[in-house]
Amino acid sequence: MLYDIFIDPFVQMYEMPDFFLQVLWEGFVAGILYALIALGFVLIFKASGVFNFAQGIMVVFAGLTLVGLNENGVPAYLALLLTIAVMGVLAYGVERVVMRPLVNQPEIILLMATIGLTYFLIGFGEFVFGGEPKQMIAEQLGLPTGSTAFEMGERGLIILQHIDIAAAVIAVVMVAALGVFFNKTRIGRALRAVADDHQAALSVGISLNQIWAIVWFAAGLVALATGIMWGARSDVSFALEIVAFKALPVLILGGFTSIPGAIVGGLIIGFGEKIGELYWGGLVGGGIESWLAYIIALIFLLFRPQGLFGERIIERI
Amino acid sequence: MNAFALDTTTAPSDETVKAERELLLRVDNVSLSFGGVKAITNISFDIQKGEIRAIIGPNGAGKTSMLNVINGFYHPQEGTITWQGQVRRKMKPYEAASQGIARTFQNVALFKGMTTLDNIMSGRSLKMHRNFFWQMLWRGPAEKEEIEHRRKVEDIIDFLEIQAIRKTPVGRLSYGLQKRVELGRALAMEPDLLLLDEPMAGMNLEEKEDMSRFILDVNQEFGTTIALIEHDMGVVMDLSDRVVVLDYGKKIADGPPEEVQANQDVIDAYLGVSH
Amino acid sequence: MFYREAGQFKTSYKADQALLPILQDRIGLAVILLTAFVLIPVFANDFFLTSIMIPFLVFALAAIGLNVLTGFCGQLSLGTGAFMGVGAYAAYKLTSIFPDANVILMVLLSGVFSAAIGAVFGLPSLRIKGLYLAVTTLAAQFFLEWCFIRIPWLYNYNASGAIEIPRREVFGVIVSGAEATPIARYFVVLSITAGIAYLMANVLRGRIGRSWMMIRDMDIAAELMGIRPLQTKLMAFAVSSFICGVAGAMMVFFWLNAAEPSSYSIRLSFQILFMVILGGLGSLAGSFLGAAFIWILPVILKFVPGLMGIDMAAETVEHATFMIVGALIIFFLIVEPHGFARLWQIGKQKLRVWPFPY
């Protein structure tokens, strides 16, 4: 028993390095996708203090809109532009209908409102485009779909899906773009000001409403990119909702306001989950992927309640 | 103990007469820091039974941190605290509370969702013991206990003259009244030592007069020992028996109000000299 | 004018501390109890009992359970569904092991198991607060759901992986299993829910209820006043999970007859959370109002298109329902973030001064 837990998995890792590397790659890709969802959360949380539960659903909603439009005869690139427009309308609508009337409410009320939004988007998406899972139009969008196998001498080979590589590249580009946006532009500065203190930002003439609409739009774009990547690996359907919950442990690890934190947190969860499932999951009957992420986050939390990148909390009174 | 010897030699000579009064609390060479920031450096002082002890000093001098140390919320890295003759080990805030230390806060820390009555009743928590099953039944022991303590609480409400707002949620009260309810809540604990953190901050003259009267009454009628932080020098000089002055986390003076008032270091700290 | 307390003087603290100190409230409660225990059983048909009243009461109890934890003690939980599941599986195992025991007793006893598990998952709450705690309860949700699937012992190795409730009699009346009459189930569910609601009302107005609210409103101040945070929070977790467990057991025993792990999924957790938020955090009456709203609204929505003569596919109706419920949740949060309970209070205030608007 002890051998199975503490020694055997590592022996396997050593004996079959190709399999181990493959697992690592899978973990890396899953981690990137978790990180992308978490990124959307972070954007909104930074600027408004709202924990946006709907981020996961926005991913599906964006993907669904894109595929749905294409199914109805809209060319792929036009559908992409239209979907971006839809995300813009959604951002404006959310700011107008949800955020503005609820300003200054306690965080749990805002959280509830975004869960309400989640329900609304699920209902709306299925109402318009139907409930059955759909195929992502990766090829039409010009994304690579093939795969390459790398041989590792006599020790086997690993297979990399091109779409996964594209996902990783796009994620890096997006994070870099957001970094520039936050740090170098006027709007980015206003955004950081809002994140620090709403009232102070208002008093120096920054429009809260405008900033909120912008961050929700930015989060919508991140959601669209995530939706395309994720949809290309599996189906586009609201079953993704469950996966989207995993953004929560990712955020816990990385801290609610840190973009690098979201990336690192996503990778830790991605690696941890895949390795845990494939090397230890079998011992208890498998399927531990469904909760391992939360337990990992929980263990981290018990030692560092402020997250990996958060500053130590000094309680004052 | 080394710390003890050090302290008696540096204490002013007229203190020795007063030292015969029983000591309630004694702080020896306490230092507290957060990361690299030193909040309190090597402070020693004591509080005698039955006195009103003021802690004053400019903003950021470490006064509130000192109170936090006394009621176990912060744990000093160095130094000892002696409570009623016993050296205190590192303890949790609730243990300090059960030993008889009550406290009010600089920024009112009432339970916002509860009424005035419930807030003051919450001060009785430590003195109520009926368990969950009696509470569920309510009729009988739980109800009897509740009424018994309600009576005590009503005495406090009468004393503080807040009968009219008994059933008002505290969130709706004015700042001055909230401070008063907070005092009531601390009094409900029937403490041996009452720590008041700026009880008169932000009050108008009339409210200050009321609050001073309550503090003096609590001290003289109930014999409760009080340690208070206050910025209003008039109030401090009138109310307190002894004053300790902190600046940049260090003790710069300790003694009766008149003496402290004349101390050159204190005058410098308040008026500012180039360091 | 209709709701005036003038002339009702309280001469003792006992009278002032009564659950409902005002005469009109007592009359109101009497009317509700009369309706629930006499009028509904006499006049309601089976459909009304099975599809509306029984689930409503089950959910109301679950909402009370969550309200104890989130509304009164301030600890956000997203694991309600799983704790209800623990109650259901525990009651199922208990009735399989002790087939002759009183099934109502077994349902109540199952709460002890969910209380124990709830307390275990409440342990991290000492160090973790607010939204961070949500991840703990999510861990509970997904971990327990996984257990319901992966531990065949829990469902007696059924091929279907579901639990099916056997026929059980209490004092000669069949209360569970397919043959139990709606009326018998209704009385069992009503008695348990009303009973627990009354006992909780007592707990919440006493020392323990106050200590929970102290932790909720200002945990540091509570600790400085002698409240032990871990003990108090764990008690809230245990009591809350007990109630949720009983509700979960009632859900399968007296309503659904059979349940799968997916019956106790995160969807259920959210459903209960909505009831609590919309009903009003920290209000027992609100738990009932919220449960009524969230449960009954979709039932009504299902029939609206038919009544209006519009022919819609069942699937479309379901999607539309999702959309409308989501929109209404946002709407009510905007109208009154403190829930129906607060609306009710405002209404009472208006009645007090009626016909004057001030």
C-alpha cells in the first residue's frame, strides 16, 4: 500500500519518461486554459471588486455564439467579428443593467448577481442556439489542427497537438498585451486607480461606468479566446460550467488581483491535477480530477491564507 | 528577573509610594514588530487597581498596538506581561476576555446587524452557560437565564441613558450613540480592566461631557480599572490618575498628568522638533 | 392602522422576549399553521401536494440550514447540495441496516452524519474567510459527489448506481416508498420542517444565535469579547449541515423516491443559495419565502405558455425558464438586496401607518 502511494508512481515516471512528458504537456495545456478563465476573473475583480461567477459561462457563451453564427451561414471571420461585437454589447448591458444599480452592495450580493447572470446566459444561449454540444470551427478560423510526434530516441515519443501549441502562444500574447494595456495606457492607469479606491478614482474624474464596461469587454474577449481554444479540444457545451469552477482554486492560489498569479496558479492546478489523476487516481478508483484541484488549493490556503502572491495580512482594529 | 530589576531602578522615586497599591497589570520591556516595521520598542509600564491610566502620543506612536498586545490580539516578540501577579503566557484574545479584559475600539466595532439590546447582551456571552439543547427548548432554564441577564443589561442601558434606542439596529444610530453602546457592551462583561481606544474621538462637546461622566462613574461607582487612549488633552489631564506618553513606539514619559505636561520630551513630541 | 402595536404593553422581560411579541403576528402565524395543517390537507389535490408543497417544505428546511451558516454566521457555503446528499445516503444506509426501525427517526438521525462531515469541512474556516472559504465548500461538494459515485457500499451495490427508497411504515401508515400517499408524506415533511424551524428560532434568539451573529458582523470584536471562533463556527457548520442533511434525506424519502449522485450536485447548492439570498440572509421567514419563490416560479412558468395557447417544446420552455429565473434574480437583487424578508418588514411598516404615507 505504502509502496503504491510513495514509490511506485515515481518508478513509473522514471521508467516511462515519454508518458510522463506527455502527462506534463497535458497538464500544461489544461493549466493554460484554467489560467485564461482565471484571467477573466482577475480583470473584473481588479477593477470592480466583483467576483464574476459568470466568467466560465461567458467562455461557453462566446464559443456558442461564434459556432452558432457560423452554422447559420455566416463566414467564419465575419462570425468572429460579430461575436466580438456581441461580447461588447454584453459588457455594456451588464454594466448598465447589473453593475450600475448594484454599486456599493456587499460582495456576496454582487456574487449572487453574477450567478443570476450565469443562469440568464445559459438559458439565453440554449434558447437561441439550442442545447446540444457543438463542434468548434477551428479550421475555418485558420487555426492549426494537426499534431506532431517528437521521438525521444529509444524512449518513446510524445505527441503535441498544434492547437495546444497555438493556445499556449495565444495565451502568452494575450497576457503580454494585457500587461502593456494595464501599465502603459491612460485607460490602464485609470483602471488601476479604480481598483485601488473607487471613490478616490471618481473624485479625480475617472468614469467608473466607462471603466467597468471596458473591463467587462476585455474579460469578454479573453472569454472568446478561451472559448475557441477550449472548444477546439472538446465540444462547445454548457457542460464546461463544471470545468469553469476550477478557476476558483486557481484564483485562490494566485490571488484575486494578480495576473501572473492567475497564470502560475493555473499551471500548478493543471500539472497537479493531471499528475495526480494519472499516477495516484487509480489507487482510489479514478476520477479524482473532479476534486483534486480544490484539495490542492485548500492545502495551500491552510499554509498561506493570503494566496501565493498575496501580501501577509496584518489584521488591524 | 533581570527585566524587573531594570525597571525599578529607572522608575521615578515618588512612584515607589504608589507601588504599594496593588498592581493589576504590568508590561515589561515589550517589543512588537511587523516584518521590519517596529511598532513598539522596549516599553514598560504598569496599571494599578482602580486607577484611570491614560496612554497618549502622536499618531502612529503605537498606542493602539499597545492595547492590542494587552488583550492578546497581537503577540509581542519580546517582553513579558504580568496580569494580577502572574506572568501571562501567549494567549488568544478570547482567553484575555475571560480573564476580565474588556475593550472598546477606535473605529466603532459594533455588531452592525444587531440591535442595541442584542449588542449589549452579547457582552454577557461569557457569563451565560445554557447549552444548545436547553436553548432549543427555550422554555425553562434558557429563558430564565436570558431574563436574568436581560435585567443586568437593562441596568447598563439605564446607566448610559439609552433606553429609547434599545430595539434600534445599531447601524442606524449616530456616531456618538454608537460609541456609547460600545461602552455599554464592554461594561456588560463586568471587566476588571477596561481598555478604551479613543472613546471621545469625533464627538461634540456635549457628547464628550457625557462620555467623561460615564467614564468617571464607571471608575468610581464600580471600581473598574480603566486604561484609555485619547487625543483630547483637556480630557486626559482631567480624568486620568497617571499618564504614559509614547512616541515612535518608545516610552518618553510616565507619571501624573501635571508632571507629564511639563516634560520637555513630551512637549517636543507634540510640537515637533527636528530629529 | 391594521398593524398597530399601540395598547399592547409588555410588563415583563419574558413577554418582551417572546418569539412574536406583537398580537397581529401571532394571529398571522396561527392562520398559516391552520392553513398548513388543516386547510391544505382537506382541499389540496395530490398534484399540489407532491409537486408544490412537499418540495417547497423540503427546500425551505434546506434553506434554513444554509441560512444558519451563511445568513447568521456569515460563512459562505457552496456545498449545501453535498451535505444534503450525505443526509440522504446516511438515511438510506440506516434504513437498509435497520429495516424495522422508525424511518422518521432514521431520517432525523442521518442529520448527525452530515453534521459530523459538515464540521470536518468547517475546520479550515478558522484560517480562511469570505470567498476563500467558498473553495473549501466547493472541495466538499465535489469530493462528496465523487464519493457518492465511487463508493458502491453507499448505494448497496445497485447496478443503477442510484438509491431507491423502500416501503416503510410508521404506526401502520406507509410514509415512504412508491405506495406512500402524498398526504402521509406531506404531514411528515410539514411536521419535521415546522418543528426544526421552531427549535432554530429559539436557538437563534439566545446566546448561541447571538454568538453566531457576532462572528458574522465583526469576528475580531467577537473574539475580543470571549467568543471562541473555531468552536462557534464549527457549531454553526454542524447545525447547518444537520438541518441540510435532514432536508436531503426528506428529499429522497418523502418526495423523489429515488436519487442519483447528480441529484445532489452543485446545481442544488446554488438553488438553495438563491433561496437564502432572495429570501433574506439572516431571516427564518425569508428562508420560506425564498424557497417558495425559487421552487414555485419555474412550476408556474412551465404552465404559462400552455395557458396562453402557445405551443412550445418542453426543452425550449426549460431554457426560457432558466433565462427568466436568472433575470428575476438580478431584478430582485437590485430592488431589494436584503431579500423578501426586508420587503415584508417594509410592508409591515407601511401597514402600521396606513393610510398615511409617512
